[in-house]
Amino acid sequence: MAKQSTTIIQVLAILGLCIGASAQVGNFGAPAITASSSYMSSGITDDSQSVLAIRKRVDEVNVVFIATDKHGKFVRDLNQTDFSFVDDHKPVESIVNFGHQTDLPLELGLLVDVSGSVRGRFDFEKQAAVGFLQHTLRPRYDKAFVLGFNGHSQITQDFTDDVQLLSTGVRQLNDGGGTALYDAVYRACKEKLAKEKSDRPTRKAVIILSDGEDNQSEVTKQQVIEMAERAEVIIYAISTDDSGLILRGDKVLEDLATATGGRAFFPFKMKDIEHSFAAIEDELRSQYMVSYRPSDFDADGRYRAIEITALKKDLQVRARRGYYAPRQ
């Protein structure tokens, strides 16, 4: 009898562990996944990183997006029925949740190009960046880090909600050297934002101050976009080029931003840099978030396209283009 009681207790303990594990849900972005062991997948893999075994998944995708009218102004009063949601070229199976997300905690990476090519407006750009951080971050709620890059990247201030520390980190940046833009963005997404775990939904974004010219990176633009998608990061870019010409770097910044649901700005006058930062802040507070279950979902690790369309005339939607399914 004692042996039978012991067996029952062991079975109940195992069931308790399984239930506890299945209650864990991943952060918004790619499908949330749960593990029936003591391990949980990070959702990021590369050639040097082994894939942890996932034994159970939750087929739920979360996407942050914005809607604008024909004049580019944010439209903040729309409902679920105003949009069409398509995943992997098929209508989604069901909408789990839809809402306005104007107040999520922010996790920001400020990436400042300190190469020789940005020397002309460097001091003003640093001043504008400090003003953005002072106006945007809320103590004990939002946090950011500062990373300067030329041929190499250096974090002058790690994640903090202390604006004074962040401001000091910005002012410590010194210009000069080549440009490894892709390496810097890749590092910010993989080593900082992907690893930052929270017990509540957050909005992750990288803000790049650069002319977009890259001449020293080891990773490619496509690898940067893929890493940003895996880390659930929106990229915003503010061009530092003041030539008035359309250069190769402009397309680089545009591609990085567009693929992740962000936006690139090309200020010509000094004061327009401040306006660009203000527009990013406004956008971060003007977004929607939808959670849905895709049709015919398979945890095969492949890329799945996302298409969100406004049903009302003259409305445009901006969202990331897709995600990588977890691999089971």
C-alpha cells in the first residue's frame, strides 16, 4: 500500500511539472513556444548555436503594426474588423486578441554611427539623441542602451532607465574610423534585445543614426534583417547624410526599416533631425497589436510572410514582413 501511494505521488508530481511548464508563454512577435523540459528555446539560432529540443508549442503569432491615412497621419481608432490578416498566404485561423498598444514598456537600442563620414553634424545629432531619450523614457518602466560604432562597436551605456547615465553614454561617443553598420545592428539585436527577457509584453526597437554606408561588416544586410525578425525588433533609421543626394546608404536604411515594420527618415536641415526623433516617439505610442493563430501551422523553422491590410480606402498599414517559425 505504501509503495502504491508513493507511485501516485510521483505521478502527480510529474503532472504538476508538465502543467507548470506548459503555462509559460513567450514574448510577443514570433509564435510563442513552451517546453516540457526545464529548457526553453531562445528563438535564435546560428551555425555556432545548437537548437534546444522543443516538445510542445503554442501556435500564436503577435504582431505590432501601425495604420496611417493618405497624408501619413496615424489612425488610432480602428477595430479588428477594419483589417485583413494573412499568414503564409492564407487567412489566419482565428484572432486571439486585438487592441491598441500605446503604453507598452519600451526596450530601445540607440545606435550611433561615429565613423569619419558623420563628422559634419555629429555634435548636433548627439544633442538630438539625448533630447529624445529625455523625452521618451519613463523611469522604472522603459529602458535603453547606447552603442557607438565605426569599424567596431562599443556599448557606452548598458540597459538602464536612468536618462542621465544614457546621456553621458551618448556624450562619450567620439567620431572617426570606418563603418561596420551591419555588424553593429546584428550585435544589438542578438546580444542585447534578443537576450533581454521580461515577464510582460514589451516593444523592442533599434534607432540608428547613420548615413547607411557600410564598408567593414562581416555580416550581410539580409542576415541583419533576419536577426532583427528573430529578436522581434523594429528598426528605425535617421540618416546623417546632408548632401541632398540619394546615395547607396539611403536604400540600406530604407530596407532595414521597411523589412521590420519601422521607418527611415532623411532629414536635410539640422532641426529636421529633432523632428525625426519626435516622429519615432509618436509612432512608438500609436501602434496596434494583434495575436492570431495561423492556418496550417507547422513548426518547421521556415520563414512565414505576414500581410496585414486595411479594408478602409486610403489607409496604409506598416508591419514587419514575416517571422521564422520555431523548429520542433
